[in-house]
Amino acid sequence: MNVIEARALSIGYGRKVVMNSLAFNVKAGEVLCLLGPNGGGKTTLFKTLLGLLPPLSGEVHVLGEAIAGWSRLAFAQRVAYMPQAHAGIFPFTVNEIVLMGRTARIGRFAIPSRHDRKIAADCLEMLGIAHLGECIYTAISGGERQLALIARALAQQPTVLVMDEPTASLDFGNQIRILGHIGRLRDQGITILMSTHQPEHALRVADRIALLAPGSIAGIGTPRDIATPDKLAALYSVTEDEITAYLPTRALLN
């Protein structure tokens, strides 16, 4: 089953076309990773797939229904978005940040019930950060903030999770932890669409990879078929020798 499907999709702002004639899908229960350099149109594509930006032409279908037919509330109950972590402004606790994910289920101004609080607590426990519940979100580390944002998204109880560079600006240890959680979420049946600038991360967790070049998708398929030295070299405007020096052939083929 195709959970997300783009059909002859052109995206952009006003008269400015960012990407044209896109046709791809995200299958149920898979991790599809968008891989590419800055300026490839990833943010515009995410906004369009999430219904935040209207397509210039073509269609987006989510769970078999055109995105225009979804109410925002119903959409938020099925699709969760995890942005890149940020320092934040207001001194919310981690518990409060995660409880915000229940808004899609209880209404914007409703008071969270005991059931909602248990779901939020379970999400924190699942990600190994229950001990941070009473900590101020702005005072914890970048890796801990990323985990809190994942917990908030999971508190929506989504079918699909869209993740914008989930390992951005994290140290090596936290990158490994986040990638491990992504694999476990996929194993639990959550469909994941994520983006990254790092090929080794796509190779670690993706079932399929889409190479996002400026203006188009340069290729989509399994890591073995897509993440080859020649294709990555063309995508990032470097030589094949530079790619293989950075990513040994063994890593490309695993």
C-alpha cells in the first residue's frame, strides 16, 4: 500500500517552480530517506506533502485520499511531523512538550486526561528519556531535545512520521541513538519519510533512498541500487574516489 503518493507533482512558490513532474511513493511500513545537498527543494517538498503549501500542479495522496480532502485535525491524527530540534523560547518541561502531541487527539483547548498523560509518559519511556520529564526543554542537550520531539510526534499516535534531518547538529553518539530509534519505530509498523544530508545515515536505516537533486528526483530505489559511488558523486559534485574514500565500498553495499 502507498501511504504517501506524489502524482505529476510540481512544487514551488507562486510562479517559482522548485521541483517539477515528481512521481514517487512512500510504502506502508518502510523508511524512505530523501538524500541530497542543500538547495534541493526538500523543505518545499515536505511542506507540500504535509498540506502546508499547495502544489503548483499534480496531486498528493495520503492513505489513498487526495490531501485536499483531509481536515487538518484528521490529518494530524495520522501524520506527525518532527522538525529539526531548536533551543525553544518558553520554559516548558519535557512532559509538557510531549503532551502537546496529544492536541490532535483531544482538541486545542482541552485539558489532557490521565489517559493522555500516560501515553506521553509511555512515549518518553520508549525513547529512554522518562527521567527528563520534569526538566526544562530549553536546558537539555540537543540530542535530548531531538528525542523529546520524537516523543511528541509519537504521542499523536500517527501512522506516518515525517522527520526533517533528525540527526542534524548532533554528536556522533546521539546520531547513532536517533538512527537506532528510527529503525525500531519502523519495526513497530510506523511509516517514516525522513531527510538527511549524510549518505551513511541513509544507508543505515533506509529501505529505499530518493536522491534529491535541485529541481528533480535523480533516482529512487534500494540503497544497493541507488547509493552507488557514481550516483553519489554526481549528486554532490565530487569525484567517485572522494566518495569511496569517505564511504568505503563495504558501507555502500551493506
